[in-house]
Amino acid sequence: ALFATVAYATAFAHSFPMRRGLSLLAIALIYLPSMAAFASTDRIALATAMGVYLLYVVLALLRSHLEYRQRLALDAELRHQRDRYELQSRRDGLTGLANRRRFVAALAERVARAVGHGAGFALLILDLDQFKAVNDRHGHAVGDECLAEVGARLRAQFGGAGELPVRLGGEEFGVLLDGHDAAAAMARAEAVRAALAERPIAAGGQRLVITTSIGVGVFEPTRHADGDALYREADQALYRAKAEGRNRACLAATR
């Protein structure tokens, strides 16, 4: 009885520290009857020794429970850091939009879906017109304010299902639009272009008129080998918009 009591109580203390209350209850149910039995037969010294060992078992359980809670907290913090780093690796720090890495993955996903299931999508590439002059004239802090505001407006205008606004780098942005044909994509491009031009951006105590040129492309599995082909096509349309005077949207030419 003595060895069984000590062995089971120790096992509960070291094997089930995550259930502190239930472990304490189990130890009490195992331990106290044996102590009472020894005490009733005048084996006071043995009962006292068991009482001292019971104190050790309880302290060992409490320490193991504390270590278990600390491991849980550490694991939670590591998961939180991993999720935060993953989010940072896929989000632009200035605008809060998806970054180019996320864009590349999203573009590949849409291409695979379009090839496999015929789910069409469109790509908009936006470049802020003569934005270097804003940085040169007003400073990069004001330029960053403008970029952040443009990001916020894109997020507001393209926040629906299947719509992903991204910052591609510098003053260049992109938007992926599921289920859009050429006409629908051009309408969305024209809407965002007009909204940006008509509403000056408040930055650095000034109201700055920022315009954008937009290239629009629509993925067609019969013409585009991959997402890069669509990107090049939309990028060429963007350069055409720049060459034709800026502050306009141009649809990629089809061959």
C-alpha cells in the first residue's frame, strides 16, 4: 500500500501537470486513505513521513504546472511571431496593401484557376504620374503620405470578393479583378482614375492633385502562356497611357 500510494501520487504529479486541479484531487484520493490507515494503526512516524512526501508531491505538481503554462505561453508567442512575420512578408509596410510577393502568388493562383476552370480575371497596373516631382518638391515624407492615402483609396474601392489591390513598388500599384472582362475592367480603371484626379490628397499641410496612368489587361488562356505574359501586356498598355498624355487608362492590345 505504501509503495503503490507513493508511486501513483508521483505519477499523477509528473504526468498530468496540465490538469492541476484534477491531479491534486487524484493525489488526495490516493494518498489520504493510506495516511489515515497508517495513523490509525499507531504508525505515526510512517504517516508523518508520508505527509512530508505528500508536500513534495504537491510542490512538484505545482512546479510542473507552472513550467507547462510557461511552455504554452512560449509556444503562443512563437506562433504569434511566425504569423506576424508571415503577414509582414506579404504586406506592404507603408500602405497596408498586399506586396509584390503576395501579388506574384495571387497572379499564379488565378492563372491556374483560369486555365483549369475557365475563370477569367483582369489586371490593372497603375503608376502615379510624375510622382518623382512630388518627392523632389515636397520631400519624401509628404510623398509617403500620398502613397499611404492612395493605398487607402485603392483598398476602399477594391475591397470586394475576388479583388486584390497591391503595391508593386515605388509609386506603382496593381489590382487583380476576378470575373472581369475587358469592358468591366476598363470601367473600374476609369472610375479609380477619375476618383483620384478629382479628390486632392491632403499631405504635409497641402492639397496635392495626384493623377495616375493605368494599363489594363484581361487573361485569356489561348493568348497568355502565364501570368508574366499578362503582366507584360498590361505594362505595355500603361506605357501607352503615359505616352498619350498620362491621367488615362488604356486597354492592352489583343493580337
